[in-house]
Amino acid sequence: MFVILVYDAGERRVQKFHRICRRYLTWVQLSVFEGELTGAQLER
């Protein structure tokens, strides 16, 4: 499944959120990621 993820997180959580998203998705812009995810990856 192709996913586009956009987030708005507090200053304390941005780095952690960014690090987790980069494991599974491609970084497009400051708080935008996109990529293919399996059902199991999506549940994590």
C-alpha cells in the first residue's frame, strides 16, 4: 500500500517521529514522508 504521511508534532517529539518514519518511508519534505508499506509495517 502506498502511503503519504504528514505530521505536525511538538518540538520534543519531532526527532523521534522523524527517526521512526525514515526506517520505513522516504523523506520528501520537512514533515512529509511517502513510500510503500505492508500491512504488518502499517500496524507497527
